[in-house]
Amino acid sequence: MDGQGKEGSNGGAGGSDQCDVVARAFVEYYYETFDTNRAALAALYGHTSMLSFEGHMVAGAEEIGRKLVGLPFEQCRHAVCTIDCQPTPSFPGGILVFVSGNLQLAGEEHQLRFSQMFQLVPNEQGSFFVQNDIFRLNYG
């Protein structure tokens, strides 16, 4: 991806096409689910997963699910602006995904800018789970 969410040349890095496909599919699914059924996101995490949300860290799928469901707003809509991804050699088959975008909260006039990083790691079922998730609002 070229930093604008579009595919581009990456110097021939192995598995980059698969990386892009998985990253795009994950991002689309994650934010659609966040915006419509936040409780279902817990299934994307595992018992070793970690979430840092605005500097507050929680671990494990159950705790992460509780944190996401307990956020102080009921409705929101994410608009993704960019998706960047890289394969992660430290987790063979893993993918690092960085997302930037805008978040519109119900009843709020202005959108909030956000950045989020995911480390996706293959699971035993041949899919992926979120090992690491870091979310920050971007002020300024």
C-alpha cells in the first residue's frame, strides 16, 4: 500500500499482495463491526492479546471486549483514510497494520482523527487474531 490506502510497488517484498488483501479485509471487518456490534469484537482477540486504548492497557480477549463495550459512547462511525501493512518476520505469517482515519460520534459536530495499529498473528484455524492493538486520538 502506498500510505493512501492504495496498492503500490513495495520493492518486491515477499507476500506483500497477501498482506494487503488480509489487511484490507481485516480493517473493513473490524470497523464495520465496531460501528454496528462492538461486543462481537472480543472474538478477534486471544487470551494473550493486548489493547492500549488512549494509554489504558488491558489484556486478554474478555477484558478487551469489556473495555470496548464500556467506551463512553454508544454510536460512532469510522472513516478509514489510510491503511499501511507489513509482514512481521518475528511472527511468521503475521501482519502489522497501521490505520488512520476519522471518527464521528453520534451527536457531535466535529470528527475526531485517530490512528490505530494492529498486529495480526495466524491462529490454529488458518485465520488471524489480534495479538496487539494500540489506539490513539490525534489532537492538534
